[in-house]
Amino acid sequence: MLKEKELYNLLEEVNIRILDENITEYIKLKKELSKCRTLDAIHMATVLEFKDNIEADIKVCTRDERMKKLASKMHFIVLPTEN
């Protein structure tokens, strides 16, 4: 029961975003995104749109090395910091 409650608490922090013309526009405008895998580009474009529309700091959480490099290059804090 404790793990289930923890899962629900974590899921409350998840934001879902529809892939629309705003996201595809970010991909077209940011040259860094044109050089990466499709899903990475979609994820980073979504992060960029959130960044432009909310006041809070955004951290990118990933274990994928390519995504870590891309997020760092775009000046995001990347978690986890260890390998």
C-alpha cells in the first residue's frame, strides 16, 4: 500500500503534453534538435515549451547519454548527476 501511494504521488508530478504544431515548431527552430533522434527531439521540444510557459525551474531526468548531452547543451539541469 505504501508503494502504491508513493507511485500516485510521483504520477501527480507528471505532465502530459499533446504533440501539436507548437512542438513541431520548436523542433524546426532549434538546430540542436534537428541532429538528434526523433523522440529525443520531441521530448526536448516539450521541455522547451514548458520552460517558456511556466515560472519554475525544469530539470531533465534521464539515464540516456545522448539525452543528457542534449539537455546539458541546452542549459538544463540534468538528473541524476551520477553515472
